[in-house]
Amino acid sequence: MKHNNHLMPLKVAVLVCSAFELLSYSEQAQASCGSSFCLVNTDWAVQGAWMERGYRYDLRFETVRQNQLMRGFKKVNLTGFEARNAEQETDSRRWLLNVDHGINENWGVSAAIPFIDRRHQHAEAGQPVSWNFRQIGDARITARYQTGLQDTKDGGAAVVGAHVGIKLATGKFDIANLTGTKAERSLQPGTGTNDLLASVYYRRVLSDIATTWFVQANLEAPLQERDGFKPGRKIGVDLGIRTLWTSSLSPMLQLNFQQRASDSGIYAEPADSGGRSLSISPGLSYKITPQTHAYGFVQVPVYQHVMGQQLSPKWAATVGIQSHF
């Protein structure tokens, strides 16, 4: 029985990866600057904190550089005329502050606000064109419910939970460069839309007590179009495992899958937006005090498939600190 429980994360990963192959996209010939952040899951349940009454704070920093052009699942190296009129790089950094209030062990609410530092450059007729901005992004508010600890037959424990909330249109979506040219909507710090947020998760503590694994499914769906733009719906699945090396140090490993539909609207680029990716994300968590711990992940894509031609990352990273009172 214990042997099967340890194999369960691997079985779930195989099922998820098999499902990827049922999805397909056509390949186009244009290019998109793209825009993304690290997909690592740093939900409280994933970090090993059982919800209880009180406040939790998380400050997280992410960095992602998209400098590899891809068409479908293939890398593209442009030359000649194409290289003189192409997307070159998007360098994004984001600070994300999350405040969570546990009403009791079952119910809680949280709010998150990002600060985005982004630089994008592409070429037009061989001349560089760029945008640089530092702006507040779109805020998120969610409510949470999770069951209490349920004992399992092998001596471990399990929890089932769900989140529902909304992404608010608090970020600007009309940022322009020094020449007065507005950045593409997918580059902007905000989408201009309110989006539905929802997720469900299952977390299992194995009988050794020191090891836990989880699986979480996520949905982000825009509720309306705004000024000629509607971002594509996002569906994600995260699978992770965490164990204790010492009383303070915990290694972690995640698989992060995301599928994004194409953007729509007159100011969107439907032929060059959307796609799917699978990334592997090793990380470490270190307990600084009984109430505070720091964590970090490096994320490397192992599979990427984009609609049309888009800039994609070779790697991403995130570091953060969490504390509860």
C-alpha cells in the first residue's frame, strides 16, 4: 500500500502528459512578443502550511527572459529580411505581494497585487524599437475552502480544497514608448479585463510524515472584452512533491503545465498568441524561524508549443519569503 502511494505522483504526471498530446494548434508565420511569468505554484498548501486562523504574508520575486523565437514546437533563427523585422526580447521582472487571512481551518480569503518591471525590444527595418515600464499590474482577490485533515489507511493524511475569485483590471493597458507608440496588449501590465479565477487541489501527507505531494488544477477565464482585446483563457495543472532533509531545509519538485487559448479582439494577435507548455521546477525551502521561511525555484521548460511564432523563455526563476502571525 505504501509503495503505491509513493508511485501516485508519477502516475498522475503520466496521465497529464498523455493528455497534452490530445491537443493541437496550427502553425502561422508571423511573430508575437509574448508575455509570461514563472508558473511555479507557491500556494500555502503547497508550501506545507496547514491553514489556520491568522494572517500570512508572501513576498515573491520572479524573473523571466523570453529571447528564443519559436514556431510551433521548433526554435527559429531568423536571417536577412525577417531578422530586420522581428521580435527580439522581452525581459520581465515581477514583485508579487500576497496577504492571506485564515478565518478558521476551513475558510480563508487572500489578496495579491503585482508590481511589474518589463523591457521589450524588437526590430523594424533593422532599427531597434523598445518599451520600458514599471507599473502596478492586475490585483487578485480569492476565497478558499478546504477540508480538515482526513486520516488515510496507510497512516498518512489528506486535504481537499478549492479557491474561487476574480482578477481585477487595476493595471494600465495603454502604456506607450517615447515615440508615443503603444505596446501590444499582451505586453501591457494589465489586460483591462476582469477574469474569473478558480482552482481545486488535493494534498497528501505520506505515512513517513516528512513527505507530501499535491496536485492542483487552475482556471483563469476573462469575463469580457475591453477596448478591442480579450486575453485567452488559461488552464493549468501543477503536480509537486516536498520532503524534509532537516528540520529547516526542504527540497521540492514540481511539474507545471499550462494551456492558453488565443487572444481575441481587434487589438489582439490571435494567430500568434496562445499555446501550451510543460516545465520542471526544482526548488528549496528554508525555515528561518518557526513563523517564517524562504523559498526558491528554477523553472525549465521541457516542452513548448506556441501558436504561430512567439518569443519563449529558456528558463525562469522565483524566490520569496512567507511568514504567518
